[in-house]
Amino acid sequence: MCPLFFFLAVIPLAFAALSPHASVAAVAARNNGSFTAGQPKVVTYQQQFLQAHNEARTAAGVPPLVWNSTLQLDSLRYANELRHRCSTTPLYAWGTDGVYGRNLFKGSRMDIPGTPTEAVASWVDEKRCYHRRSNTCAAPDGRTCGGYTQVVWRATTQVGCARRRCGSSFDDTVAVCEYYPPGNIEGQRPY
């Protein structure tokens, strides 16, 4: 073999190995042998909220939720109101109080960036204080288990969520999820 030919054949292969772009074979290997051309799959914030809810519900042994656009629109309206004061203090006399269940979240880039997954994770984290056997919550003052129990409430079948950046601070985010039928019914167990 001619040394020049060898050099010209090996150099492009070496550069290909250093390339940040994955080869078709590498992509196919990561995707169990299949390859789909085109754009990478985009996961919407709605899908992130729904997936995080359904992972928690699977862990609790309850059926998955489905996305509801009406709940999403009411969540968006609620989040728009919360963003002005950048607070998760519930709004007084909201039109759908009692009709839908509701979870509220506030995060900031400094501690929790406020992604859908992190909002749901903050509610699911309340599970640490929930005692299933006695159906009680041992959360410290100022905390509850209601976010967790609403996420996994067996009778709830639908969810819709929204998040908004706070008007006073672009680092802060508020998120609202609404549920139908509502959970956290006094005297009933979530699952």
C-alpha cells in the first residue's frame, strides 16, 4: 500500500472519531438498532409535567393521568396572577376553587430552576412526611403533604399545568398544576 494513500485514508477516519457529531451507527446503537433521520425529539413542558406525575403515580401503584387543556388554561391564568407578586400564597376566591385540585410551586435559578420535573419533584418529596398506614402527615411547621397526596390521588384522572417567570425577577418561576377530579378529600386516603 502506498504510504500517501494510507495517510489520506486514515486521517479522515481519525478526524471522524474526534467529531462531536455521532455517527449513524452510534446513534442506531443508542436507539436499540433503529435510526430515525431528522430533528431530535422535542419534549414539551406539558410532556415533562405529565411524565413526572405519571412516574410518581406508577411508584404509588395508581393509574396514569391524562393531559387536560382546560386545566392547563386555568393553571396558566392562575400562574399569570401569581407571577406579579412572585408568590405561591393561594389566591383568594379563585373561580375554580373546589372544582379542581391545585399544587403551587416557586423556584429560582439559584436553588431550583423551576422546570416541570423539579416542580413535581418538590411535591413528590413531601412523601417523606406522609404516613400511609395512618393517613397522616408529619411535616414540619409551614410544610404539608398535600402536594404529594394530590399528585398520587387515585381518583384523579386528569392534570393540566403551566409555569411563568415572575414579573419582578426573571430568575424566579411559579408553576401551577390543576387536577380533576380534585384530591385531598378529608377522611379519604389517596391510594
